[in-house]
Amino acid sequence: MDLSQIDPATGMSYRDSAMKYGAENGMKQFKTAFYELYGDKIEGLREEAIKKQVAEDHAKRTKEGFIGRTPTPANGQPAKAQNVAKRSWSSLAEEALADKDRYL
């Protein structure tokens, strides 16, 4: 997150918004004011980035043949790529943890 970008909610930059919020609420540290004001947004951005990375990695591994293969042929049909974009973060994380032991 670039602190010089304009926050649509306030019309000020993220830095200025956090400084104003900190001054109004008696906070001495910028970091405290910023995380209190934008902490949820930062976590949301971080979760979205992680979900996107997991989905891309899963699609790449499926395309390369590391995921979705069985030791025996499945009636001559290739493994289908899963649409992981609509799955929850927790289910993707559980699947990754289960796959970790299999591939390490």
C-alpha cells in the first residue's frame, strides 16, 4: 500500500488520514494510528494476494501434472483443473497442508 495514494473514504492521502486520526485520538506513534485506522483493509489486501497466489500456484501445478494425477489411468480422460477462485481460503490452506506431506 502506497501511503501517498488518496483514500477514497476521506479524500486525503493514507499518510495524512492516519496522522489526522492519530492527532484527534491522542496517539503518539504513526504506526499505531495507521494500523488502527487501516488494519482491516491491510489484512483484506493481504488475504486477497495470498488467495490469488495459491490459486495461481495450484493452477500451474495442475497444468504441469503435479496435481490431479492418479497412479492408474482414469479411463483415458485427463485430469480436470479445479476452479479454486471460488473456494474459501481455509479450504485451500487445508488442501495445501495435506499436499505438503505428500510432496515433501
